[in-house]
Amino acid sequence: MYAEFGWNTSAYGDQTNKGSKPHPHEGGADGVEAKGIAELPALHYREHLAKDLYYSMPITSVLFNGRSKFQSVQIFSTKHFGKVLVLDNKMQSAQSDECLYHESLVHPALLSHPHPEAVFIGGGGEGATLREVLRHKNVKRVVMVDIDQIAVKMCRDNLPEWNGGVYDDPRVEVIYDDAGKYLATSGERFDVVIMDISDPIEAGPGWVLYTKEFYQKLKRDSLREHGVLCTQSTACSVNMITEGFTVINQTLKKVRTAGQKLWVLPVCFQVFAHVCPYRIDIPSFGAPWGFHICSDNAEFLLSPDTPPGEIDELLEARLGADQIVKLKHYEGYAHRHMFSLSKYERLACEREKRLLSTDNPVFVE
């Protein structure tokens, strides 16, 4: 996928543009006459879902448009979704529906651990994943490692609604580094690891965090007993599910190690004994979005079969009534819906044979 401005982007350059607004123009765009439309926004955000398929939305103002050392960073105000964050030309979250993404990413994972005290967040620059983790009363320490200090600063400056002041919580430590490097070198183990990172795109900084090598090291060196991993897992619409979602699912479940000699058969073994894929519709993403929670302990790992009432009781015990009322999406019945994959989703996962590795990466467009 990639995104672009639809009109006169050169006026903004690579700099912060507080409150700057596009100038309206008459008629159509891209050479198409728009009869009966007196005025159109001069600037559109356009993201490609495929090479010849995209969605477009009008931008009302540009809050930030620039590049860090690692990626392009853009923050817009839009007519339909409020403020939005775009990294490397891919939508990351929108004011109107970021709760769908962040509540879905965090709560199933933390509820799947019997007593989560130490949590690691890879990425998470908006601060909203951190916000949701800190709702859990058991949590005593959260380490958030994001590679891009500029992106985090721009989110703190322009998207304060996302984090709600959580950076001042004494339980939080924010580190600007590569998440994989931190996990490999810190020696610290966590109850829950949440990977809130960009999609595995070829030019992006984080595709290695979807590989079998990363998952193997993470499980061996960074998870405590009963440890749980949750990772965002890219789009899973009918026409996009095999770009990333099914490959991530297969990589988490099974790793194939080739034999050293021709007569030695390859060996297959599991990374995690239990892998639960799930998804949620996120309008600003233009597609249903996928996630996975993984653990070797099936006793606590939530699944489609977990009764809604049991989810609600866990939320009450872990968050308390004062935090539950702040949730906009996640509850017992929402959980059942998220984890009940459709037929095409299940079959796509069953047919997938590819593994994502450092030697054989699989990139989404």
C-alpha cells in the first residue's frame, strides 16, 4: 500500500504546518469533471489497497508533514475520521475509531494472562496502546520501545487525545530504540508482549519483527511463564488476507527447519502451542484488521469459545468499574465477534504454507 496527497502537496513541504488549510478549487480533480459540485477540498489523502484500488478522503488541515530518520510521518485533520496518523504512507490510527484497534490489541492479551504485572510494548508511538494497558490494575511496569522519537513527539504534540497523559504514569518507561534489539539485549522478561508496529513493508523499519527468528527468540528469552504475545497482523479482507495475515498466522504456529543433507527430511515444530487469530472492522483502515494472541498455556488463553459473561467478569476484576465505562468497544460479546473468523478467513489460514523469515521475507504492498 501507499498513500499520497491528491492535490498540490508542494505547498506544504517537509515541516510542521500547524493549522494550515488547503485552498478550495472549482470543478473536478485528476482531469475528471465534477458537475454540480461548487467547491472541492484542494487536498486529499489517498491510500492504495491494491495497485489499482484505493480510497480517498478530504483533508481539512495538515498538522505535520515530514520525515524522520526512519520513515515519513504525517498527521492530518480529516472530514470523516477526525485527526489521523500516517506512517510510511499507511494509515496507523484515526480519532474516530482508534479505540477499535487499540482496545482489540491490548485487552484480549492481558486477560489471557493469569496475573500480568510486566508488559512490553513494541512501537505504540501514539500512546493509545499504553493507555489501554495501564487500565489494568495488576500491571506494575510497562516498557514501551519505539524506534522513532520524532514520530512519538509529533503524536504527543498533535494527538494528545490518544495518550490521555499516560506518559506521566510512574509505571511507564519509554525507550527510543529498536524493539527487537531491546528484547534481545536487555535480559528482561515480560508477562505480556504487545507488538504495535508498522506493517511488514519492504522499506519500513520493522518487518524483521514478524519473522520466525524474532518469534523464536522472543519466546525463548523474553516471555515469563504463562507468557502471552499479541501482534497486529495486517489487513484480512477478501482481496488482501494472503498478503500478510495468513503468513503471520503460519509463522507463529509452525517453523520449518531444513535438514542438512538431502536425505534428511525437514523438521517442523511449533513456535507457540496455541495461536488464536482474530480481527475487527476498522473503517478508517478501509479493511478488516487482523491480530494474533499466542501462548503455550491454553488454560487462560481466550478463544472464540470463551463465554461473553466470563470476559465481562474478567474485565470487572482486572479493570474495575471506573475503567470499564471508559471502554468504547471491547466487552464479552465484542470478543466473541472478533474471534469468530469467517469461512474465507479460516480457509485462507489453513491453505497458507509460507513462512516469514529473514532469508525469505514476505512484504505487504
